[in-house]
Amino acid sequence: MKATIRRKLEMARVALEFCLANPTTDRGHQAVISRLSERVARGDLLAQQQNDGVVGQHASAARRQSLRRKIRAQLRHVARVASTAAKTGTDLPGRFVLPDFHAPMLDFMSAARGTLAAVAPQRELFESLGLGDSWLVDLSQAIEQFDVASQALHLAMRIHVGARADLNVVAADCIALVAVLDGLNRARFHNDPERLAAWLSASNVAEPYRPRHAAAAEAEPGAAPPAPPEAPAPKGFLASFRRGA
């Protein structure tokens, strides 16, 4: 999840917690809180879906790479058998060339399927030359497993990308809803400085962390490093929103 989206969703959660801890009887206010609660819950679900998609994508990619190594080992064996047969004068129609391991995935798997199709009609001959009784079955199963892993990879990518796009929408919705709540709560707590300050803090989008040396590096050459700034008072949602947090 992008850091900017995460900060906005976290702000929405804290703002919602504040509103739930300070209930109101105003029906319009309650309606906005209810919509924010739904958006925060939706954000939680999408965040989990995105994480699951990323994890599934990495797992499926690793599975495909493992199967590719296994398939290449099987193709190497049949290439060696065909090469040995050629030296002994045995006629083997067709070519059995080991594909480049770093070839594009589609090209590599096409070569594997082509080799399987070429060997199948000559199974007895290849087995008599040392191919092994289970080679055809093993390669066929490995290709099927690769296809299953590819389908899982593509599904995980769709889940990941879709959830990420939806999170952008949910974060924007949360920003809009908290903006409405900001106006309501400022009016509601205008005579209650303590709770107004608590709301301003709750509705503030946290700034990204910047190490002191990074800020100093941006100063002009030869300029004295700036003095550490005093901790600013919470400015609330609108101020942070104008900064583009």
C-alpha cells in the first residue's frame, strides 16, 4: 500500500474513533459518521485483499520458477538421450534442443510442450535409449502444475491491482467525509478547547518521517544547518489536506 494512502486511511480511522467516543444526537452528523465507518471498514478489507494478492503473487511466481527449473532438467535429459542416440546411428526425427533457461516464459514453455509432443509418439524408442519410464508422465504433470501456478499468479495480480485501485477511491472518500466532519466538529466544540484540540489532532494526516540529516542535505551549500523547529500545535484535517498529505 502506498504510504500516502496508508496515512489517509489511518487518519480516517482515528477520526472515526474520536467521533464514536464523542457521540452526537444530530442525525446529519450521525449519517456522515456512518458513511465514514463503512469506508474505513471497506479500506480494511481492501488492504487485506491487496496484501493477500501480493503474497499470492510472490508465492506463485516462486512456484513457477521452481517448476521451470524442474522442467529444464527434464528437457536436458531428453536432449542428452537424443544426442547419444544420434551418435549411435539411431534415427530420431525432429529436433530436441534444450531451450535457453532465461528465454521468455512463453517461449520456454512452448519448447517444453513441443518436446513433449515430439517424444510421445516415440515413447518406446526413447525409453529403450535411457529416457526413463516416468519421463513423459513427470513432464506432463510439471507442465500442468506450471499452468495452475500461472493461473494463480494472474489471479493474485488482478486482486492486488484491483484492490490498490479501489483503495485510492476509498481514501478519497475518507478525505471528503472527514472534511465534512471537520466543519461539524469545529462548530460543535467551539466552546470546548480541550475536545476541539483532540479533534484537530485526530483529523490531522501525519507527515512522512524525514531524518534530520536529509533536511540538512537540502540546505544551500555553506548555510548553517537550521535549528530544530518547535513541535507545532495540531492544525487539524483541513491544514494537512491543503498540504496535500
